[in-house]
Amino acid sequence: KPIVFDAFISLYDTVVNERKIVSKKSPKAKFLWKIDKYSCLLADLVLLDSYQHIEYFIREFRLPRDKFLRVLVGEDDSAFYPIEAKKESTLFEVLFFGSYISLHGTEYIVKAAKLLEIYPDIHFTLIGKGQLYSEIYKLAKDIGVKNIDFIERWLDYPELKDYISKADVCLGIFGTTEKAKRVIPCKVYDCLAMAKPVITGNSPAARELLINKQNAILCEMGNSKAIADSILLLKSNNELRQKIAK
């Protein structure tokens, strides 16, 4: 039988390039690079989540193209599906959830929230905790953001789905790292599966699946004003919001 290695996440890319836990010249980085390369070489087929990721593996690990197959992440629709929810307030709810890694670009979400403080009916909820959480929380305090609630914990599926179902808009990722350009994060699939309008960065990977103003809003990555403008667009245009959600 063929051996299939699912290389959904590169250890080397995550630890060295994305999270910068070790330097590229360190023995650990070289070890992780070899794990990724030789895992792929030993496999008959390597599954990756985007064409952008495939191109990265070919370049970084000098591997043949015929090793790879793109398989979009997708969603388990027995776990995430549209839910009719009764909102408990009249606020326009903007939701983000994640582990606060650099590719998320959560700092741009916080700054977008600050730009939208002049609209008292727009409210942000940020769920999760992770690598950069302390820095993001401090940023929010330093610039005096008043329209964000932070929920500093992981939620189980039923509770998370409740927050998604009550959101008017859900946010994807907006970071400027190289990896941010190569992935469509699970959170985007979660929210699409629940028929929620999603705003995420206009990356090469996102464009493999999403079309701006048809099934998502794609905005410039690393740009707080672009996020804020996209939120206002969906808030002011209910017809577009419903079209994208459906």
C-alpha cells in the first residue's frame, strides 16, 4: 500500500519562520528541516492545504512537484452548520477567535476596532489565548479600545458555535507573514460552514477558494483601515451581507 504523509503543517516553517522560536542557523532548525524534507521524500503522496503551500514545499525542501496533492481543509458539517440564533442585543457583533499567532494579525483587528469606536453600535469579541495574547491585550489597553471584549480561554464546540451564530461578521486572518499568504485558516471554514459573512486577508491562498464580494470580503492584509472599511461595508449593506453569508 502507498504511504501517505499528511504534511498539513511544516514543523520547520512553524517553529523557525512563523513563530521564530529558534533561529534558522540553530541545530534544532536544521533538524526540523530534515524531518520535513525526509518525511516528504519517504511518502508516496504529500497532502497540503493550498497550492501556495505546495509551492513553498517545492522551493524550501527542493522536492518534486508530483509528490503533492492539494486537499482543502474543509469542514465537518456535522459539527459546524447554519444555526438560527436569537441575538440578545442590537449591537453589530464582530467576532474573531484564535490562538494569537503572528499570521492572525490580531493587532490590526484591535486597531480596526479603535477606528470604529465612533460607531457605538459596533462591538468586537476576541476569543482565545496564545503566543502573542499578552502583547495584543496590552496594545488594546495602551490605545484605550473600549469596544472589545476579550474571552481569554478556549471554548468547546457548542459554546464556540453559539458565539459564531450570534455574530454579524466573522474575521479570518490579516497578518503579513509569509505563511499568512499560504493558508486558509480553519476559522474561515468554521464560519463559512455556519453561513456567516467572513472578512479575511486578500492572500494568494484565500483567492484559491474565495471571491471578493461573492462568498467573502477580501481586504488588504496588515491594514487596519481596510478591515474597518470592510466591516462598515457589510454593516451598511444588508443585501450584500446576506448574499455572502448564503
